[in-house]
Amino acid sequence: MPLVEARNLSLEFTTASGRVRVVDDVSFSIEPGETLGLVGESGSGKSVTALSLARLIPSPPAHYPSGEILVEGRNVLTMSKAELRTIRGGVVSYIFQDPGASLNPIFRVGTQILESLRLHRPERANEAEVVHLLKLVGIPAAETRLRDYPHQLSGGMQQRVMIAMALASEPKLLVADEPTTALDVTIQAQIFDLLRDLKKRLGMAILLITHDLSLLTEIADRVAVMYAGQIVEHALTRQVLDAPRHPYTRGLLASVPEIGRRADRLQSIAGVVPSPAEFPTGCRFHPRCPQVQADCPNHPIPLLEPKPGETVRCHYWQLGLPEVS
């Protein structure tokens, strides 16, 4: 049984002009110990999809008109507040992209980790466990650092503290939402090395949200590419990176600069992600697509299955790169 499974999930927000659908018929699953990369530009619906796994978006304005979210076989969308508390932190835990905004500036970092322990593992709520968690995420001189305030730590150290807080509850799934956006390239690499090491040592699953496909090469088992509230491609990481089928996926990969590749200018995807209130008809990517066909705007595009376990939302995916044998 999957640890987490979204089945035909749709999410709408109530606005002054009515309900706007921001996630539309999204399905994916995450097995115990697996890493799924959820990729797409800002505004694609990645973060609200991830927050929905533990129903962290207030309702209203959030509304789920259809679908299910199963966590260990239980439907999150029908849980009471008491039931939700059993999965928030204890099963699904989160780290976010801006640790400086997530950490409380008036409390020492050790105190904040201790608070998480009191909530989820009160029997281990002591300074020794805080030191253990700080050492686990690679913070040197942990016995001293636990008394620091967030502003006394670098951005990379702040993110490590956030990871320690998330691990305090011993979650089965760690949701990492753009965890390295505010960090420089060297620190990004260290954080991804840390996540990969923690996955191996602790056996937890990871949902890694990013806009950069290249970051998933060594950490993700599968990749789901999201655009305008829909999953447009879903397959094993090697398939997606080596022979992407959807034009949007190819555009994301082509926009990543490569060392040694000479070019007059960086490649980019024309246009911007549309507002949920203005999603195009038919294929939602067609206004930006370099291989758009006459019938692309006419009808909604279903998910096609070129191979078992691999899906793409494009009738003309075969115009792209050859498949990996």
C-alpha cells in the first residue's frame, strides 16, 4: 500500500468572483522510502498540492470538490481535527523554502526543536535529543548552537535547523518545498546531500518540490511535472531527464544552463504560467508550446500512457525526443 496517494484531487479557492480551480484532477502516489520530485514553474500548483496532503490550507478559502488524499490508507479530506493532528508531523512533516521566515526570531533554535519534540515525542523531549537531531543534520558544535537565535546562524544552518525540527517527529514522509531557493549553490548541494543521506539512514519517503529538474538527478526515484494545476508528465527520473515526452518538460530542461555549452543566450519558455482564473482551453500549455497543433486548444487533453507506469498529457508527444530503451 502506498504511504501517500492522491486520487483525482481537485482544489478550488473561494474568491470575490467565485471559486477558482487551482489543482485539477491530480493523481500520484509515494511508496515508503521513495522520493518523488514534483516539478514546475511558480504558480503551477505544486505547493498547494503538497500542503493538501496534511490539509494545511484553511477551509475556507480552500475547497476540495473531488478526489481523495489517502495517508496510510486513511482519507485526509474526511478526517476530523483530532485525526489530522495524528498525521501532521507524525506521518507527514514539512520544510519550507525560507527558513528565516519559518523560524521564530525570539526563541533559541534548541527551544524550537524541543517544542516539536514535546508535541510529537514527549518521552524524548530533552536537550540530549535536541543535540542528537542537530548532529544528525550536520550542525557542528551542536551543544553550543542549540542556544543560538536564528539570526546568529547562516542561511544554510537555518535550513538544517528546520530539517531537524521536521525530523523531531520521526515522520514517514518529509515534504521539502523548494528547500534551497534562498541558498547559494554550494549550500544547495550540501542540503541535497543531507536529504539523500537522511533518506538512506532513516528510510523515510521524500516529496521534493522544485522548479529545477536537474536537482533531481541523484535523489528522486520518480518525477511528476506539473503545469497550470495539472500533472503533464510522470515517469521514472531517468526517463524524464533523458527522454522527456511533454514539450513543457523539454522546455524546463533546455532552460537549465550547462557548463561547457556555448550559447548566445539562455533558452527559456516563452510566456508565463497562466492565472488559474484564466487557464486556456484544451491543452493548457498550448499558448507557449513550440509544437502546438491546430486541435490542441479544442478539447481537454487526457493523460496518455506510452508505457505502463508512465504518463504524459500530450497527443503529440512522439514529435519529441526518442524514448530510452
